[in-house]
Amino acid sequence: MSHVTFAVARQVLQSQPFSRLIGAELVRYADDGVELQLPVTDEIRQQNGFVHGGVVSYAADNALTFAGGYALGQAVVTSEFKINYVRPALGARLSARAGVVHAGKRQAVCRCDIFCIDADGEKLCAVAQGTITAISEPR
């Protein structure tokens, strides 16, 4: 279990320049999972109007890392992850919800569902899984 508070976790996210650039926000950070949200703006869409796959991937990667960090309770990095895009990402907000599948002493396998949210509700647009690894010290 994490020794990092929700407030500190939010500060960690805000220390990432790209996260600030796209308006990402950590809205949940708890033992049952984490949730990262960001507004869908024209600047993050690709040529067909969908949220760019790289931004969907960013949301998954960061949510996976925060979930793994919560479980491992120390500085972590993503050592690998994969993503499956299941529908075009359309809507007003993107939500990445991640949780731990299994955690050991130095690694956690995590899963993330990424949703697009609009006035009609939410739709699953991607699923991801990754391995999060503790590092000796932040760099």
C-alpha cells in the first residue's frame, strides 16, 4: 500500500510538463484503483476528429503507473505495456481507470480501461495492461 497521499500524487502528475499541457488531472488515487481524466480539445485530436492514439496511450500509461506506484509504495516506472484500441475516442473527456492485477515487492502488473465521456454517458475506447517496476531512486 502506498505511503504517498492523494495530494502528493496529484503534485507528481502536475510536475510532468506534458500532463499540464493537456490538462490531465488525477481524480482518484486509492487502494481500489486510480483514475486520470483529461479534457478532449482540438489540440489532441487527429485528422479524423478522434483523440490521437498517442494521447489515449499516454492516459493509459500514466494511470497504469499511478496504480502500480500506489501498490508498490515507491518511485516507479513503466517497464512495458500494451494497448488495444477498441473504438475511436470521441467525447468531451477521456478517463483512464487503472488497478493492480498482481503486485510483488518490485513489480506490479496493472490493467487500465480508457473511456470517452460525453453527455450521453461513457464508452470504452481502449484497454491496456502493463508492468510497473520500482526504481531505486527517482532520476
